[in-house]
Amino acid sequence: MKYIIVSLLVASLLQIFLWLGNEHKFITPPDADNIIESLSYAPYKKGNKKEMLSDEEVLKDLILLNKFTNSVRLYSAEDSRKVMPIVKKLGMQAHLGIWLSGNEQDNEKEMAEAKSLISEYYDNLLSVIVGNEVLLREDL
């Protein structure tokens, strides 16, 4: 029993040493380019606060995501207003989400912004997804 515990301890310490030694490396296989159909993306800082990332942070994120996919799924017109200029700059595509809620004024604002985005970024849009979460939340 003593040997098993010592072996597990040594293996655990070796694994921790390997993790700590590789904290800044991001290794991808050579054939990883565009292997994922699309990834969901929201331009917010970590946590539940609705604090948006800076343009530089969004650019950094999308450059990283672009190594694996050429398209992102966005959840609202507000998110899309922030992200779409960078999507276009990188030659990527997006699925534009329109976030609906129980607030009619917010919905009208969201729809107006979405119409503007569709006109402006038509060539970079793959689809428009309208209010899919509203069904789960039962807001309307």
C-alpha cells in the first residue's frame, strides 16, 4: 500500500511540474486550421458582469479562434456591433444572433440594430438567429 501511495504522489508531482513548465505554450497540430465549423463568441470580460472587452482584446480573441474556425456565432446585435468590424477585418464569417426579451422597447432596439448590421456586414454573415433563448426563458 505504501508503494502505491508513493507512486501516485510521484506521478502527481511530475504532472504538476509539467503543467507549470508549459503555462504559456499553446501547441496545435499542423492540420488544425479551420477544423471546427463555428464557435460561439461573446465579447465580455470574465465573470457574469456585462463588461465588454476592448477592441484589442476582441481582435486577440478572434485571431486565436481563427486558427480553428472561420466563423463565430454571436448572441445579440449589441455583441455583433462590437465584433463584426473585426470579423470583417479578419475575413471571417458570423452567425448574427438577435436577443429578444420580454421588454418590447429593447426588442425594437435590438431589431433595428440587427437590420443595420445585416446591411453593413451582409457579405460576412452566414445566418441570422432570432430569439432562440427566449423560448427557454418563456419571456414572450
